[in-house]
Amino acid sequence: MTTARTLEYPQQPGGRPPRRSRSKTLIVSAIVVILTLIIGVIAADRIVDFTTEQRIADGLSDYGDADVSVEGFPVLTQMASGKLDSVHITADEATYENVDFTDVDAKLFDVPTDTSRPIGTVDATAVLPHATLDDLASEHASLPAGMTFTTEDDELFLKGSLLGQDLLIGIEPKADGRRAVVNASEIRLGSAKVNVDSLPGFLTSAISDIVIDLDFLPAGLELTDITPTEAGLQVRLHGSGVSLE
């Protein structure tokens, strides 16, 4: 009488694990090594990113306290190429060539790591407060005596007094390269309003074609738009080959 015997797989000599198990172990080890390298590269890149942002912020400290963000990844390869793809800079307040700005928001593209070379492209907005406009006008233009800039209902005015009443001269600012040009549009004396076009030229010559030079701006940067705000004039700037030195 024969009896059935259970089939048994032969044991590998020396009790070694099956080849498939060794292969899985090698694959897992390789994955761990690769992940470790990737994490290390990312960590190093973030460190370089932080130190680069800090270095740029320190370089701008003469102009004010700025928040700097180096955009794009990885930063390491950007540094190796000698320029950063994009840098975003914001500042609540800044001073450049003794001119005060607020709400600065600038995007810089193709920024060389060698600061002696110009920046590829700059797009920025900033606000020139009323006090700054007054200072610029007193230095670069001839305003009627005793008049200062103000904003009402998102319109820019020159404000003064005449015959004991408030005098407001509505003006329209326009961007003109590295100049801001303002022209009078209406005159308000108390509750009375007069369109400037209806007045003789000799009466309005002092408030027409007022030019404020902005030659203090970095070389290569020009005005592209001007918008009155409650805080002053928001200027939009654009330029290529811009140098801060």
C-alpha cells in the first residue's frame, strides 16, 4: 500500500534567503538612498534660497526694510548660471535718492548674482505720498505759492486758499518716460466749479504742463502709468537693463 507524500521545496544550501527577497531588499535600499539624496538636495537648495534672500535684503537695507522672495526651483542651478530667474521684493516704506515711497512691489527678472551687472527686466509699482509729491514739485517744478497735493474721490488736486475759501485745482497726471506731467482740468473755489478750458491761457499757465522730473530713478527704469490714490500717486514702472548703482 502506497501513501501520498507531501511535496516539499528543497531548501537552499546554507539557509540563504531566496534570490527574489534579495532583489527586493536591494531595490528598497536604492529607493531609500535616492530619496535621501533628493531630500538632501532640496534641503541644501532651501538653505541657499534663504541665504540668497537674506543677502539681497541686506543689500537693500540702505533703501528700507524689504521682504525678498527668490522664485523658481532649484536655486542652486540658478546661482551656478550666474543669475536668478525671478526675485519678488515688497516694502511698506522705502527711500531712494532721498525720495520716499510706500507700498513698493517689484518683480525682477534675470537678476545677475554679480550686482555690478544690470537686471534684465523690472516691473514695479509704488506710491509717491502727497508729501513726496510736494517735495518733488518744489525741486523740479514751479507750483503756485502755498499749494500742496491732495486726493479727493480718487482725483488729484492742488489745494490752497483764495479769498478765505478753499481752492482746489483738479489735475490730470500722465506718465511721460522719466517725467510726470500734470495738467489742470478744473478749478473749485468753495462750491463753485470752473472748467480750466473756459479760462484765458494767461490765467492758467502756472497750472498747466507742470513737469516733475524723475531722473533720480535707476537707469533704464521709466514710468508707464500713474494712478491717484488716497495716499498719493501710485506709479507703475518698467525697464530693461536696470542698474541700481
